[in-house]
Amino acid sequence: MQVSGWKYPERKAFAVTTVLVAAAGAVRHRPVVAVVKPAALGMLAITVARGTRRRAPADNALLAATIVASAAGDYFMYREEFADGPGKDRHIQTGATMFGAAHLAYLGLFTRHGARPTRRRLLPRFAVMNEVAALLILNQPRLLPVLGAYGAALSVMAATAADPCLSSGTRGDPTRRLATGGILFMLSDAILMNRRYLLRGNLPRAMSEATVLSTYFVAQMFLLDGVDSLARRRHAAGIVRPA
């Protein structure tokens, strides 16, 4: 069952809000970011809500948990971006905890439908997060317990999203973009942490913030669309749980 969110008006609104939030983040325009960032995720949530009756209750519950936890993570990461002093570290840890919960919900969705991480897929993803861990050890080791656990959860989620068993194999089906969604999520977070500790100067930081926000929202679109299509297809086929 191929599901394309682009036929819905909220998907076009999502594209506009993603461009706006990336631009506003680049120039650090706080009021616009505060309004448009939750709106972008909200547009994706509307599309997901359209398929509620065509998915199993467990899939709906996990999708709702993913969206709610992501919205909370967005809020605290917004607070982190515009905070100074001790509050900045507190917000990034809380945001990471919320997104960690979202990744666990994604992981629940993937494993429910038979996906499993493998060593071949895990190792390169852990390598990316190890670079971030090294930055934390060198700069702020007190953040490592929370952010390190978050990085592990993200790596496992991304590796599981890349399991070929999740893809329908149909050209254009959103499930074919699940692996890309996981990679883009990792890319967004890795750029965020490298900007925090390595980048100096207004232009590099502005470009990196625009990249962080745009890759994050595209990642969420790929993951939510893919899970929506997967859950609808399995429900229509009467597959409640993988064998």
C-alpha cells in the first residue's frame, strides 16, 4: 500500500514551515522559531492522524508516543539554542531524554514489524556517535551519561530502520526511505554537537543551524511516512505481529 503525504494540504504547509524555521534558526530569530518549529512537526502529525483507522492500535499508540516525545524534545532544544549559562546544558539534556524516548518508540514500531539491528548496520552508526562522544569527553564530560545514552538509542533506532524487511520493495513507497530518515537524524544531531564545540563565526554557525533544522524535519518526515505506510500495509494484510 503506497501512502504519499504530498497529496494533502498540510504537507505543502510542512515544506513551507521547514524552510521558514531553517531560515529563522540561521538568523536566530527567536519569535519565528518559537511559532514555526512546533507547526512543522504538527503538519506531519496531521498526516499521521489521517491513517489512524487503518493502523493497529499498538502502532497508533507508538506513533503518538513518538510525536509527543519529539514535540517535547523540540521545545527543550529550542530553549537550549537561545539559553545561556547553566540552563543551556540542562535544556540539552532534557531535550535528549525526550528524543531518546521518541527513538525508543520508533524502535518499538520497527521491532514490532520484524526489524532487528545487525552488527554490520550498527558499527558505522556507533562510529558517528563516538565522534560526538569524543567531543563531549574533551569539552563537557558531565553531559556524557545522558547524551551518550541518547546517542546509543539513536544509533540502534537508525540501524533497525535500515532493516530491508521493513521496505515493501515498491518503487516510491515511503518505507524505502526509512533508512535515509535514520541517517538524516544522526547527521542532524552530529552537526548540532560539532557546531556547539567546534564552529566559530556567525556564518558557519548560521549555515550549520539551517542544516540541523532542515535535515531533522526531513528525517522526521521520512520516518513518520515510512512507519505510517508500513503499519497500514501490515494491518490491511492482517499481520498484527511478526512471526
